[in-house]
Amino acid sequence: MARTTRSAPILSDAVRHAEARLRVTTPGEGFTEITAEAAAFLDGIAAGAGVLTLFCRHTSASLTIQENADPDVRTDLLTALNSLAPRDFGWVHDTEGPDDMPAHVRTLLSDTSLSIPVSGGRMVLGTWQGLYLMEHRNRPQQREVVLAFTGTIGHMA
């Protein structure tokens, strides 16, 4: 029989909200890890317990939580996305170039926002998990990710 346990809840009347915008210059198609930048944001506001939300303000880039130990994982994920949304598919929408519509499809298949629990001022990520901005366009782009923390301030356990 399966068994579950949970920790005691952390209750606080002092819930706060903080946000910042992270500007990322991408090198073109691929993954840019932003885990350290998100952690620095939490440190900078002395986050305690709560939720960190990340939101990508673009329709041809997205966010994901993925393995950050083996770069082959990201290579294989790009191969899979290229298979699911190839650039030479014959897309009707090509006003911004042949890589634009497949970029929209790749964003549809992934995510533009992430929610990560925060405890003791740190993101509760798995051992090999990292936060990534995924660029779906061929050329370098300027991207913006909104970081928003809602929770307690002061590193509570």
C-alpha cells in the first residue's frame, strides 16, 4: 500500500510580493540557463517561503525546467522540437521569416510560465533540474522574463 507524509504547513500573515524583469540576450536557437539569475533574485529580496513565478513575454520563446547535468539532453530536446515543428513544413505565416511559425508552434508545445515552490529562500528544484529560456528563433534575440515572488520575506524554513 502506498504511504504519503507531508511536512507541517508554514503559516504567515506577512505575505509579500516582489517582482523584477530579467533581460536575456539569446545566441539564437537553443537553451539559456537562468537558474542562477532566479536564485539571485530570491536572495536579493531575502525570500522565505512562497512561490516564484517566471513569465516569458514572447510568443517565439518559452520556459522549461529540464536536466542541467548532461547537455546531450538539451541537444536531443532540440532534435525532438525540430521534428515536431520543422522549419520547412510549408507554414502559411511567414511574415517574420521561415523560422517564425515553427517558433510559435514550439512555444505552444512548451510553456511561457513556470511556478516553483520556494522554501528557506531557495527554489525547491530536483537535484538535476535547471530553469531555461528556450529560444526558438534562428538568430540572437532580446528576451524578457518577469520574475515574481509571492510569500514571506526573511529566510524562514
